[in-house]
Amino acid sequence: MIAENINHIKQEVGHNVKLVVVSKFRTISEIQDAYDAGHRLFAENKVQPLLERYEALPKDIEWHLIGHLQTNKVKYITPFIQTIQSVDSLKLLIEINKQALKDARVIECLLQIYIAQEDTKFGLSKEECIALLNADELKTLNNIKITGIMGMATFTDDLQQVEREFKSLKSFFDELKAQYNLPGFETISMGMSNDYNLAIACGSNLIRVGTKVFQ
Ligand SMILES: *Cc1c(COP(=O)(O)O)cnc(C)c1O
């Protein structure tokens, strides 16, 4: 049962960790069930399904995007998206800012950091992330707010490797927070169905859970 699953996870993780329910591949009625259980924070990884679900579901849902975003699709989501967790270039950030300005909105952005030992995942290396934060142009972007970082661990059964990757993301977050004066830079998005407890133990304060909610 979706409601029980959500309540169970919320109790397990406590008040200091935000649960984003990942609704990709689910039906509108499954998502509606989660909504009816009181949940309001959902994420999709692709623009087209996100638009369809935004249209079909109640408008007080807070939507996050967690998958790769092409610059030519930014304009479709800026009217309503709350947070884009998958920002992986300055070019993308500039486009988000431009479209958000047209919509008179400020959009929260997480920088997606590449921590996995796989080359199938999108994201910035730590060096690229630092270069982005050092860019002069960033100061002119008033319609975006960088509120933290997001990362995905390697898809592996080796929990020690996953733990190393989560710890490395947390220490990178701490470094950035100390180094840069970014108001509201508070979010470390890491942890999915299989590894959210480990992620939280390593310092995550936002988990993205799909399978375990809808199973
Ligand atoms: C699908 C997805 C999740 C959720 O994964 P589950 O294993 O179903 O919990 C989390 N983050 C991202 C970026 C995803 O694409």
C-alpha cells in the first residue's frame, strides 16, 4: 500500500530528511494515491512525462526534475517546476535563469555531481562544479538559486564503495558551503530505495525514493 509505504519511510528517516517520491513510470492513479495520503513532493526524470503529470494532477504538488535536462526543453517546465536537481552545466543554468525570468519565478537548482564509477551518469566533476561556482556570470543570475548538490552512487552491491561515494559527496558539500557564500545552500540530495539509510548516515537530507514507495 502506497500510503503505508510513505508513512513507514517518513517515520524511519525522521523530520530532518525530506522525502521526494519519484513517480516516473507510475500511473496517474498511483501518484494520486500518494497525493491522497498527504504527500506533496514528487520528482520525474524526463520532461514529457513531467508535463503530462503536472497537467493531470493537483496543482499544489511540488515538482522536482531529477534527470538530464536539454536546454531547448527548459522553457516548458519553468512555469511550474520547484527544483531542478540535475543541473550539470553553466549553460543550462543560464537558460533556466532566462526562462524563469520570463515566468517571473525563482527556481531552486541543485548541482549534480558525478560520484559514481560509471560513465553512464550525467553530472559535473568536482573541478567542473568549482569552475561553475567561480564563474562571474553566476552573480547575474537572479532567477535561479543554487540550494545544494545531488549525486547518485554507483549501481553496485558493494556497500563500502557506495559509502565512500556518499561520504565524498558530503565532504565536498561541506567544502563548498565553507568556501562560497551561497544563501540557502543546505541540500544534499543522495539516497534512493536501496541505499537511503546509508545515504542519511553519511549526511543526506533529501532522499529520492520510487520503487520502495510504489511496491
Ligand atoms: C529513478 C530514480 C530514483 C529512484 O530510484 P528507486 O530505486 O526507484 O528508488 C532516484 N533518483 C534518480 C535520479 C532516479 O532516476
